[in-house]
Amino acid sequence: MSSKKEHEFAEIAVDRLLMESFANEASAYFATSADESSNELLDRYRTKLKWHLNHSLSMRQKQVIKLYLSGKKQREISVILGIKQQVVSVYKQRAIKKLKKIMIE
């Protein structure tokens, strides 16, 4: 009998915690000033990244990264561009390294 009471108590505690956490969540329709400022920061970061994708990478790096971003696999990219998979990997790594360096500055 005591195990049933413990079980009932556990359900009550979980339900209460669930309701409290639900009450503390922000509504999708309510944006706080912190949400707005973080969205503005992300928008600036995206804009900067897009610009550097188009202007700071070599032609091949740009092609490889754009194909990756469109969902292509390394093998598919190598066929599309007519280069070996290892070369695709090198272009990707160099492009990411370059973008990291630019975006951190």
C-alpha cells in the first residue's frame, strides 16, 4: 500500500513541476527585448557571413561551400565539379578556416 502512495506522490510532483515549467516558458508570440537584440545580432552575423561567402573565398571554395549548404554530399560535389573527393575536402576545410578567421575578427 505504501508503494502506491509513493507512486501517487511522484505523479503529483512531476505534474506540478511540468506545470511550473510550462508557466515559465515564453510564448512564441511574445518577444522580449533580449530576444529582439539577439535576433538583431544573429541577423548582422548572417549578413556578414553571406557577404564573406561571396567576396572573401576563392571561386572553388565558394562553389564547394554553396554546394554543401544546398545539401550535397562530398561525393556529389566531386562529380559536379569534376575534382577528387579529397580536393573537395581541402577546399571545404580552407574555406571554413578562412571564414572562422574573418568572422572572429
